[in-house]
Amino acid sequence: MKKILILIFLICNCALAQEHGRITYKAYFAKSEATEELREKDIMRYQERLDEEMMAKMLTFNLDFNPSESIFYLGNSLISEHENQETKEYVTGLFYGFDNLYINKDEDLLLEQLYYAFGTILKSRKASFVEWNLTSETKTISGYKCFKATYTYIQKWRGREFPWEVIAWYCPEIPVQLGPLRYSGLPGLILELSEDNRGYVVESIDFFEKAKEVKIKKPTKGELLTEEEINRRHEKAKEQLKN
């Protein structure tokens, strides 16, 4: 009986320890655009694509979480100031390096603090908006057995819809139902995810003891706007630039 109580205590402590932590992901392009075909056709564009892929690998992102909240943000950028600044800004923005993506599980809230040319805005929706397609396909990532899940994210822009393929590899051994960007709700931590051509793969997993609880600050900077309002602001900013 004593051994059973000790085992239950250890299991409970392990579960509590996994309620607070930080997951670090490295960025990468899911599909290389620096192809041999492009090299033969346009060597300058080929070199630009290589530079972008190199810069992406120098970005690391953090996913901080506690029992009810999480936030995904740029943790570190090793892109040198001597690199082309326009390319650096493009790659950082492409991977949401200027943004903060916040989830509150208790409120089923996804709050995105997004950077646009016309300013920083807030965008809100349900955190459970994703309807995952679970598959039996597996692969090993950092020693963990992961299962594949897919989803098609629809990006709306200027009255048009752009489908982005999302592929997530989640690990049921790690009972944290979170992942990179805005994605959550799978029965295990997402160790690798690609959205369109953006890719994120786990670099480190750190669980904290309760004494080191993770306190997460909900994003407040920016005006709360709908997608339609964002599009109107963007078009207005473009017109002002033209004039």
C-alpha cells in the first residue's frame, strides 16, 4: 500500500511539473525555393533565396505556458546587423517574429498581437478553431515518437481566401496540448509544425517545478480589429504611401 501511495505521489508530481515550462523551437523553410532550376535561370534570385533560408535558421521561438495560458514569441535572432536589413525584416516578419500569439485555455481565447506596416493590432478568435485531421503516420523527433495531424488554414486577404496546408507532428508522451503559432488542441505537444512554407521544430523542452511558475502577460498593445478592418487599414496605408 505504501509503495502504491509513493507511486501515485510521483505521478502527480510529474503531472504538476509538466504544467509550467518553456518549449524552444527553431525556424526553417519547409520547402526550399533555392532550387537548381532557379540557379540556372536567375543566379541573383537563387542567392536571395539561400540568404532567406540561412536567416530563418537563425531564428528561435519560445512557447511559454502554465496550466491556463501560453504565449508564442521570438526568443532570439542571431541574424547579423551586417546582413541585408530588408531581407532580415522580411524573413523575421514571415515567421511572425514581430508578433505575440497568446492562448487562454479557460476562456477558449486566441489573441494575436500582430505587427503591420500601419501599426500593431490585436486580433481575437476562439483557441479551439482548428479541426484537426488525425492520422496514423508516425516519425521520431528528438527521440520522441510523434503522430501526424493536418489542417487547412484559410488566410483571408482583400476579399480572397488563401489555403495554407498545416502539418503538425505531436507527441502523446508529452501531455501539453500546445504548439507553435496559433495551433493547439492535439493530444500531445506539437514538436514540429509547418504552415504553408514556414516550419518550426523543437530544440529544447524545459519543464519547471511549481516553485518556478510561469507568469504570462496577456498582450494589450494595439487596437482590437476584425479581419475586414485590418484589410481596410492596410489598403489605406498603401494609398497614403502612393500619394
